[in-house]
Amino acid sequence: MTRPLLLDLFCCEGGAATGYHEAGFDILGVDINLQPLYPFEMIQADALDDRVWAMDGVAAYHASPPCQSYSTMSNRHGSDEPELIHLVRHRLEATGKPWVIENVVGAKRAMRSPLRLHGGQFGLRLFRPRYFESNILLMAPEPAPRVKDAVAVYGVREDRRLLWTREDGTELRAATLEQARDAMEMPWASWNGCREAIPPAYTRFIGEQLMREVSGG
């Protein structure tokens, strides 16, 4: 039997895709930029291109539209980046297939009844809260506290800059690519891929629910 195909839109380096693959899906990524570290098959294309949406054989969709216009800093000071969630939702709804949209906390205002996930719910060393909207009912994991002294993976480059030091002497920000990969559970990814991704644990959890919907179980 073949595995159902999930189309991973705005795929970047495949953090989300890996979780869905572990949940049982075959993956085809779509990104406007070539992603040589993406661990699955991908095509370089605009995710809103009509040809992408005309593909046959897609069983489910995941979309992570660019988050810059929804970030906390952009909400405070404004952003020139387009807000794409409503456009992507419109295209997803037209497919009639199960779908998921993921984005940052600041995007909650643009999302409909989203589910919030964070690293503490999956035993990860980072917090990284993210919201997930879907046209299927998504069940939440067991409640869990925010990770104490969580590793933060952000910053425009890996240059060993540390944003601040905690009282116990440990650092807030991952200082090396190895630390970022370990916290994100993405051993193949670049620094940029880690800082823009969601951990595969999130979409493994979401993907198991999506798989039950696709398989009729």
C-alpha cells in the first residue's frame, strides 16, 4: 500500500515535514526558494501558484505562510510583508481535503480557533509556542508547564552572540548550530532552517490526527 501524500507548502528545511512523515505520510515540499537540505522531494515554486493547487493525488495539506508580518515585533511596529493566512486558507478550503495552517503566536488574530502547542508538551528543551488551525477537529495533548530555562533558537546567523545570561550563568540563546539542532531535533538543518522551523514533534502529533482523518479511522 502507498502512503497518503501530504503537500507541504512554504516548506523551508523540513521541520514540519519530518513530523508528518513520521506520522505516516509521504511528503512533497513546495517553496519559492530552493531548499537543498529539505529531507524529502520538493519543487521550487510559489505556493500560491495555480499549478501547485492543480496537483493530483494530494491527500492532505500543511501550510506555514511566512510569519514576519505576524511576529510580535511586527505587530508592535508594523511590517511591509504581506499577510497570507487568509489567502492560503481560501485555497485550502477549495481543495475539500484535510488541511493544517501553522504560524507564530502573533498570528492568532488571523487564525480561526487554533490549537496552541509548545515544547514542554513534548519533552523538548525549548518553548517555541506555535498555533495550528485546521478544518478537522484537533485534540490537544496533555497539559504541561513551560520548559524551565528553555533553549531559544533565533537570531539572523550562527555567530555565537548570546542575548543575555540567566542568573545561574546559563545562556538564553543557542550559541552553536549543534545546540540549535539538538533543541529542535533537526540534525540535518542549517541555522536558518532551525530558527524558522517548528520541531517535528509538533507535526508528528498533528499528523497522527490528520492520518486518522485521511484513512477514515
